[in-house]
Amino acid sequence: MSTPPDGLPVYRVLTGPDDPVFCHRVSEALELGYRLHEGPAVTFDGERVIVAQAVVWPG
């Protein structure tokens, strides 16, 4: 597949609290065929750890 499915963009940044829901979102993107772009960015909002992970469509 030369383009992402369902009209998804080639480059995506997934963000959210560092919890199982976020991990599943990243895993789902990888299962669709996206690849990780560099490492994640991590910050703390005073209550919880927030993560951002970029993914790109290969090609």
C-alpha cells in the first residue's frame, strides 16, 4: 500500500498520558504499517507523564 489507509496522513503525532490506552494507539499505528519516527517526547504536567510519538508512513 503506497498511502496510509482510511485517508490517514503520512505523518502523525500521537499524544496522551503514558498509559495503556496510549500504548495501544501507538501499537495500532504500527500494525497499520506506520514506522516510529525518532524517539518519543516526554513531559510531566504536574499530575501525570504525557508522551508524544511521531509515526510516519514508509515510502
